[in-house]
Amino acid sequence: MSGDIESAAAAAVRLAGGARLGSVLAVAEPDAWLALDAGVRASTWHRSRFQPRWEHDAPLPPDLNGLDESRLALALCHRDGRIRERAVRASGGRSDLLPLIVIRSADWGAPVREHARQLLRETLDMDAALGLAPLILRVGRRDRGAFGVDALSRVLGQTSRAQLAVLLRSSDRDVRRFTYRLAVERRLFDRTELARTAARDSDTVVQDLCATAALSVVDGEDAWEEAVALLLSARNPRTRSAGVTALRRAGLVAQAEAFLADRSALVRACARYVVRQAGGDPTAWYRQRCTAPDDLASTPGAVIGLAECGNRGDAALLWPLLTHPVAAVRASAVAGLRTLDCADAHRLRPLLDDPAAAVVRETVLALLPCATDLPGTWLLERTDARQPRHVRVGALRLLDARGGIFALRAAVGLLEDPDVNLRLRAGQSVLRWNPTSHARYGDAEVAELLDRSRQLVSAAALRRRK
């Protein structure tokens, strides 16, 4: 932001010299107006203690009514509140300066603020709101910025759905969220439209807003099936979970069973609730799936689902799945064993060499609590450049947790790894390394390894480590 303010301060000098607003300012960008407001004052004290450079070159006259828009814009941003107040009074009918009137409506000076608010009441209509909405919402975050947001709400509250559609398609995230909230409050969408937006919109806030509204629409029981189908098709787990929860109200409980193995833990939990409310037994369903490995290829979520609602005795069903041909099933089996607190380091160690990165990630998470018990040499071998990247990453993470000389050897060796991100991780591991009773700063090997990592560690830090 400092760079924007510096640019705006330079723009103030150009405006004082007669340049037009549009030639020095991106007038369609709300942040440009905020930067100009700060930048005009940032140029203060440039030539003297009492006068900014732009005003020194072209002093403001006592009567501001005859100023062109460029000079009046500078007056609206002036450090002197009395000049800002006079500038606001002189801005009536100057539509190009409305963005600065919005800013002044949150001014710290009460007279400036009140005059700006009165002018905003008189001039803010739908056409102006379309362009000013992003700026109004940004100013609305300030201590005295609520007035502009309330004024925007009043204007948009009187517009038609067709007029609001322009703001609903806005590229500004805050504007879209604000307009959708307003549209929901005004009940401009029916249940199906809300569900469709929740399922397809890219903004998670809009998704949640519309999904919640779709389930609370008071219009009898019509359109439930179509709306729920749309929610269930959403990529966002929160939206899908809302659809699953709605299955009970829509009388479609049988469909909940299909979501017991959803990829999202939230959706699985909601599906279990709906199935239980209908008298079903999700745990039995999971156990049945896990005893039929051939069916798990399309529903790997059933494996972790069993761990989420089963008991430690169910680990017997998960151990055989560690050799399942589908990587997602193997990864879920490891995650399930960890969830049941049944992870056996000796039996899980071979999975650190799994060809699937997801399986190795879950294996590392399961082995982290017992990292100090893992063989250092065995882990160090898996940081060799000939190993797959995900294996090297997993081994480094376990060695980092294990500590000691093996961790330092691995980290320093990986400083020359062909993968740039892994080199960065290795460097961070070197910087985090701490001595142990078996590897002290004064040891010859420790000193030699730290010397090799000199390019990452400052000389002062190296002296402390030695």
C-alpha cells in the first residue's frame, strides 16, 4: 500500500499542475481513490513545515466553488478539515468526485462528515451505486463507515432483481457477497435458484449463504427434490453436507446411504446422522463394505468412515487393506488405523516406499509420534536423490521429528536436491536443528555439516551452533 500512496502523492502534484483526474488515476478502482486520499496528505511537509508541495506550487483560493475537478479533488483530501468541509460544500453536482464524497462521509471531522453524508443522501441513486459499491464497502470497514453501507442498502433495497443482477455478477468479491445477502433478505430467489447458486458459485461465502437460505425458504414443500439434488452435486463439502442433511426433510432418506463414503468427513458425518435417524446402522454398513475389498475401489471413503464411527476392534478389517491395489483405499486404511489409535510402526514402515504420494503422506502422519524409534540409517537411505520425491519428503519430515545427527545429515544432503521446494524444506530443517546428547555443536561432523550449509545460515548463527 505504501507504494500506492507514494504514487498518489506524485499524482497530487500532477493534479495541481492541471492534469485531469482520469489521466493520473484509475478512477474505476476503489483502492486508487483511497490511495489518493492518503497520498495527498503524504506529500505534506515536502518543501516546508506548513505546506505540501502541490499546494506550494498552486495555492488553493479562498473560494473553492470555481475550482476544476482536479484541484477540488485535492481540496477534498486536504489535511486541514476546514478546507475539506469547504470542498465538500463546493462538490454539489460534481458526479466525478462522488468517490471522494464517499470517503469524506467517514471523515474524522464531524462537520466534514455531516456535509458529505447529506450530499451522499441527495446524490446516491442506482446508477451511482453500481459504480460506488466497491468503494462504499471498503470505506464501510472504517470506524465511521457504516453510513455509506446503510445508504447503499437503502438504494439497492428499492431496486428490481434485474438491476441487482449487475452487482451479482460483479468481479468484486465484497460486492457480490453484499448483494447476495441483500437478495436473500429480500427473498428474490426461490429454493431451486438458491440451491443452483450454492452448487455452482465459486465463492464459498456465497455458497454457504445460498445453501442455508435454500433450506430455510418458507414456500411449502415444493421444489425440494430438485433443490436437494443440486446441493448434493456441489463440489464444496459444506454445500453437499447441507444437501445430505436436507434429505430427511425432503423424504429422501434412502439417498443418504450413498454419501456414507463421501470424500469429505463433514459429509460422511451428516450422512451417518440421517441414516441413524431413519433407524439405520452406518457402522454395520461400513463393516460390510470393508469386508468386500473389490467394492472399495469406487468407495474408498468407507474405510475411513469405519474408523470414524467404529472401535479398535475394527482395525482387524483395515490391516488387510494396506495391500489393496487402489492407492486411495491404502491411504484411507492408514488414516483409519491412525484414527483408531492402532498404528503399528513396524507394520506401517514398508508403506513409506509406496508409489502413491497420498499413502506416504498418511504413513508419515501415523509414524510421526514414534519417529524417535525409527532407524536413522533406514530413513536416511530414503532421502537419496534416486528415491521418488514424495518418499524423500516423507523421510525428511520423519528425520526432522527424530532429530539428532541423522536429521542434520539428511537436511544438508538435500540442500543439493533437484527439487527446489525440497531444498527449501531442507534449509528450514537445518535452521531448526538442535543438538542432542549424541550430536553436539562441538563435534567434528556437526561442524563439517554446518559449514556445508553456510549459504543458508548467517555467520553469527553458525558461530552459535559451533
